[in-house]
Amino acid sequence: MSSEVDIYQELKARLVSNRFEHGAKLRAEDLRKEFGCSASTVREVLFRLSTVGLADFQEQRGFRVPIRSSQKLIELTHLRILLEGEGTVLSIRNGGVDWEARLTAAHHKLSHIEKRIHAKDDPSDLVSIWFASENEFHQTLISACGSETLKQMHGRIYAQFRQQLMVADRRFEFISANIQHHASILDAALSGDEDLTRQKIHDHLARHLTGKTMGD
């Protein structure tokens, strides 16, 4: 029998990486059978996921995966730019050599994966490791900001952002630009140039501000 924590983490990963269809009903009975737990445990997990925006709940209709929305993606992108820019600038000021080393290591891993993806005709087997590495890099950017509230808010926004976008991102048509974007963010952050770092983060995410990245 899976624990509530394990079920939460597994369902969160599935919701963020779009292993459920957008708008699909999350059936507690099916999930209860899959995880070998009680229906009340599944409902509690789904309620927790709804509080962080990864599931929608309506009385009499139950839980559903959030629909894809161009407007929501634009809003989430604006928030990511604000939170990530501020968090990274604070990390530049507070992080020191330890943060710089961790950021460099996270970028090295991500760059290696992205170059592998760029070289493959079908990179579908690298989706999960790219997702984890991309998340690690962006979380490391803000990791030394000194504000747990900012990090928690960024984590929620990032997860909702990925949930909205992951279907489109599976094509990896953006990957050559991403390689350069991530390198530019790293270079700006390590240089200590706060304005340039904010600009590079904005440039990295700007393609999502039009709502045109939602197509399958």
C-alpha cells in the first residue's frame, strides 16, 4: 500500500508532466485501486493538489485536470519572470561561491541533456530527465535568495506553468534556443550583473507571453 506522501508526489509528477489529458476527470475510485489505498486518502491527496493549482474541484463534479489556457499561461509566465528575476538577484547578492558552484553544476547537467535532445530525431525517452534537470536549474537560480516564501511561490507557479506547457514542449522545437538561453542566464548570474540577469530570464520566457506556444 502506498503512503499518502508517495501518492501525492506521484500524482503531482503526473499532473505536471501531462500524463493525464487536460480537462480529464480524476476518478478517485480508479486511483484508489491503482494505489491500493482508501478512497478518503485519494480524496485528501486530490484536495491538496487542488490547493496548489494542479487540480480543479467542483461540488458534484469532483476533480479534474486544469484545462489548457493561453491567458493562464501568459499570467503564469509574468509571475515566473518576476519571481525568478527577483529570486536570482537575491541569490547573486547572498549566495557566494557555494551557490555559484551549485548553479554551474545544475547548468552542466541541463546543457548535457539538451545537447543530447538536440542531436536526436526522437528525444521522447529524455522527457522525464530533461524535465527534472530544467526544474533543478531554475530552482537553483533562486535557491540562495533567503526567502522561503518566494521559493514556495515560485515552486507553485513553476509547476502550474509546466502543466500548461508540457504538451507543446514535448516536441522540443525550442531546444536550440534553450541551450543558448540557459548559458546566457548562467553567464549573467555569475558575472553579478543584476539587470542583465533579469533581462536574460525575461528573454528566456518571452516566447510564452503571446500565448502562441499552446498548440500540439
